Amino acid sequence: MACLALEDIEELALCSCCKCAFDDAERAPKILACKHHFCLACTRGVLGGSREVRCVHCWKRTELPEGRAEALPTYAAVLALARKLAPEPPCATHALPALWCAACGVRACRACDHTHHAHSLRPPREARIQLQRDARLLLADLQRLAVRQREFLLRALDAATALKVRLEAELAAPGGLLSATERALIEIDYAFGSLATASTERDRLRARHAEALLQCRLDDLIRNASVPLDFELMRRALAGLGAGEFTASTMVECRDPILFLANYCTAQLYTRHCLARRARLLDGATDSVAATLELDAAPDVLSDAVDASPGATSGTTVSNAAVGSPILRNPIVFPLFYFNIEVNGSPFGRVVVEVREDVAPRMSRNFSILTTGELGLGYRGCSVFQCWENESIITGDFELNNGRGGRSVFEESFFMPDDTKMVAVRGAVGMRRSQKRHDNLGMVGSQFRIMLREIRGFTAIFAFVVEGLDVVDRLSRTGDSAGKPHSSIIIASCGKLN
């Protein structure tokens, strides 16, 4: 059947009068008024007359425009088919059938240059099929790579958003500055307190001063670095800064934002590494002589910073480690909560949320109890009842699952949210205001919303998605124009991770 179909298709590219193949010159297909078509040569000779031609199939007359057969319309579809089915021209040098060399990408016959003899030569039609197959495979692989690159860029965007939120939180509440109340209490302790209290307070301030000095040195190093930094370069540079070898005035400020952010993130990892190493060594120092030797030999930048601070003594090092590091930008471990999602009864993915209990204590407490279900009510089994593509999803109505129910775990069913001053950016989680008719105060209960883009004017942000934002993206695409999801989306299980 395939051979017969191919023969029928090939016959369409032949003139039904002279049985010659159509071409672009003297054999161009011309359409008559009866819709039959013949080659230009037959139209001129066999069918031709002075002013008109007659079809050999139906004998209908067709007047020649301008008295010329060339003026008849050309059958473009048949001409294109004839071009496709036309045999490949032979080799111009040897007049042998031309083949295709896949290795060199040129046409060659068996008698051409001997370099092609070691290569695979294929007929043009077979080579064309192979090239089309390769092109389809490459296109499919390009699409797969584009999807992977988009997922990577989304993760990079999520990481950049999380970093932006952390920096905004540091700018809103910088831990290195003392409030007026703290300064007044310190002055009272020095004026009326005991000498021991004053000495302890001085040591605490000295430790904070040393850590702030170290952080400023790191900031200057990042600001003026012209190359990517690693841990060893940072250690040497900080040692040089401590000895007075390098100053900010001798360096040129970095203008590359990517290099600046890369060095900033490396510095955060370096600070975390130093703090973790110091805590680990100090914890084991009392039980191991080797640990004590390692502590003495370790190049500890925190000790260097303490020694470089004004009025430092030899006894300040241990007290500095005992105080901790409130100034250094060491990432604080906030509570993490997970949500396992099911769509139409099948597992769909997990979403992990980091709750900022430091700026939203009341909302964090409410969210924590509802997630763990310790009071017998909570988010387990809740439906995601609103999905807006590339905008947000809403859930948390454990009473009605339609946005009209839900309540808090406190004695009052609804409460005023904490004023966190955090912005509703991609990945932010915020409590949804009550939809009760009698509530015009903007109170919150149990419903919460996960943002997929920046939404200006949305407040009550208390958490951020740290894992599974791609799951939220896919969930948002299940909603229709009114936000109602097409599928059944359930929180199968939830709880606290750390």
C-alpha cells in the first residue's frame, strides 16, 4: 500500500499528456479553465492554437491571455511537489549519481576525491531523512535544556529574593546598633552598679565592638575586591588588614554587581564556617588535649579581631566566644514547616516554609499550632481553594474550604496581625484577612496565601517558602479565570521539621 501511494504521488508530478516531469522551465505546470493542468510545452504544441487551447480530458476551451501560453497561471503546488520528487542531479565532474557525504557535508560520487571513500556515502533521499531525524532530536533536546535552564533561573530568582528579604530585615532592625534604652541601662550600670557588673558589661561591649570591626573589614574587602575571593584569600586579606598592610584607600571599588554578590555570599559562608569551627573547638577543648592544641594553632579571625580592638586583654578571647555573635551576619535558624500536597489523591510535592518568629511572634505561634495540629485542629486535610496563575495560591480554611471559614487558635477567633514591615515578594507567605461580613478591621484567622510575584499593598507577611516553590508554581496553573482549581488539591500531611 505504501508503494502504491508513493507511485500515485509521483504520477502527480508528471504531465498527463506527455508523461514528462514538471520543472521550472519548459515543463512548468499550467492550469486551464477546466482545472486540468499540463506542461508548458504541451500547452504550446499539442493543445495549442492561435488564441485558445482545448483540454485533452474534457475538450473544454480555454482562451489564452494575451494570446500566449506562458500567461496561463502556474500550478504552484504541483510545481513544488515536482521539485521534491525530482531526481538529484548527477555529479558534474564524473556524471555519476551524486551521493551525500555525512562526514564532510558535501555532495560526492563514488569516483570523487579518495578522501570520501573512507566516509559513509548515502543516497540524497536517505540522507535527507537522516538529517531531518537528527534535527528533530536536537530540537527536542533543546526544549528539554530550555526547561532545565528555566527551572534553574527560577531557583536563582528565589535565592535572590530570599537574600533581598534578609538584607531588608537587617536594614530594618540592625543588630549592631544599641537602642536608646540599652544605652541608658548601660550608663546606669556604670554609675550605680557594682564593679563586677560594670566589668562584665565592658567585656560584652568589647566583644560586640570586635565583631563589628571584623564585619566592617569584611565589608571593605568585598567592596574593593576585583577578583573572586575564597576562604584562603579572605583569611590572608583579613590578616593583612589587621596588620595594617591594606587600606580601603589603596583599592578600587568593585563595579561588577555579580562579582560583588558572589564575594558577599562567600563572606557569609566564611563567617558561618569560622563561627562553627570556633564553637566546635571550644566545646571539645575541655576533654581533649589535641583539641586544645588545634584551637591554639587555628587561624581564628575572631581572636585576631578581639586582639586588634582597643584595650583588648588576653582574657577577652574566651569571653568573646562565650558571648556569641549578634553582629556578624550569621544566618539564624528559624522554624521550618512542611506541607505534603496531593492532587486528585496522588502525591504532588512538598513545600517547606520558614517562619520568622522574631518579627511576627503572634502569627508564628498561630501558624505553628495549626501546622502541627497539637490542639486537634489544623491545616491537615485542608483544600487549596484558590489558585491564580503566576500570582498566588490560598489555603488554610479548615472549616469550610471555600475561603469563608477558619479561625485562629487563640481565645479570640480573629486577631490583628503583627506589623512585620516585610514586603510581599515572590515566595512570601502571609495571613489572609478575614472575609466575614461583620469584620471590617482586617483581622486574620487561619487562612494564608503564598505569593508568586510582588503584590503591593499586601501586609501580614510572616514566612517565606525555602523549598518547593516550583510546586506552588504548578499548583497555580490549575486555576481557572476565577481562581477556582480544576483539580482537588489537599494538604495530605504537615508538621514541623526542626
